[in-house]
Amino acid sequence: METLAHFLPEAVPLWAAGLVVFASFFTAAITAAFGLGGGLALLAVMSAVFPAASVVPVHGAAQAGANAGRFYLQRKEVVWGIVLWFSLGGLIGAALGGRLAVETPVWLLRGGVGAFVIWTLWGPKPKRFAPGKTTYFVVGVVTGFLTMFFSATGPIVAAMLSATALGRLNIVATHAAAMVIQHIMKIAAFGLLGFAYGEWAWLLAAILISGFAGTYVGTHYLREMPEETFRKGFRTILTAVAVYLIGAALAELVRTG
């Protein structure tokens, strides 16, 4: 046990590392099967056991790996036109996401994301609403901006894709490709800001291996899943994530007064 502890950051006990590695498998399987949900669940686990300052950069690296595995296994289903416009917007969003992001209350950001997801899924749609280049670009800007301090922006991207006419394999694969690019941008930004990724290398490797195994299992389940089952599961998980975000926002607002 002591030997294993030498490979971990000083602030992370062995039990906490084991819990996150264990959670990485199951959260990756959920995401691979339904396109979302796992990233936020893993973020919640990391927030409970890791030092606060390390949660977002480590979660970003873990999600980059998890989504890369999902992208590799599902790469033939990616709709690259969506990914291109989303990524261009993401570059601008990341460049803009500094001072204002730091000054914006966390509860407002979480509540806003939750409300946006609920509206996208269940609210009235404009008569001529049709996802296109502008929509993908704008969502890229917004999520690129938010990801630097909120980390789990996958629900917004998933909400965008839910408004398209894509099939389940295209939705999950395109979501994976878009999130890989976004998380790589975040890793680069935190690296430039001085986060010591080297101290977390071994733990991140274990998280990524566990996550890839979960992705493999989840992808197999996705290919066998009926389209209607996926649609219902996708909307249910996305709604649950939105409700959680709104609840977390209200709790944070009450706590901070």
C-alpha cells in the first residue's frame, strides 16, 4: 500500500484514488452508452475527494482520455461538419473565458446551464428552428468559455445534438469528438497556467485505462440498443443532469447567501 502511495500526489490518499479509478469505469460506460451523464458523475466524485484546485484540470484530462477512447471506437459515425464549427467557436470561447468567468457566481453558471438544457429538451421551439453552422459555432463559443471553470459542459453540447435529426450512433460519436477537442484546449490552458500535471501522471493513467474499459463495454451496449430506448434514456439522463445542476445552484446560493 505504501509503495502505491508513492505514485500519487501528496494530497490524495490511496482510498480516494481507488474510488475515482473505480468510478471512472462506470461513468465512462454510461457516457459511451447514452452520450452523456458520466462526465458530471465523475466530476461529482472528484469534487468530493480531490483538492478543490485540482478538480477541474484533472477532470479535464480524464475526460479528454475517456472521450478519446469513445471517439476511437465510434469514429466512423462522427459528423465532422458539426465538430468543425463547434471547434472554431470553442477557440474563441476559450480565448474569452478569463476575467468575466472568474467573477461570475458559480450558482448562476450552474443554474443557467441547467435551465438551458431543460428549455432545449422540453421548451417550445422557434417555428423555423433548425440546427446549423451558426448554432454549432455559438454553442462552441459558450461551452469553450464555460469549460475553464465549470468543466462538465457536455450537457450543453448534448442538448444541441438532441435538436438534430441524427441517429444514436452519430449523436454519441459526434459528442465524443467535440468534447475531446474542448478538453484538449482546457488541458493546454491549465498547463500554461502552471498546473503540475506530472504529479498526477500515474493516477491519470489508471483513470484513463479504467475509463477506456468502461467505454468499450458501453459502446457494445449502444450498438445493441434500440433507437427508441436510446432516445428515452438520453432525454431522461439529460433531464436528470439539468435538475441536478439547478438543485446544486440553489444549494450554493443558499450557502453563500
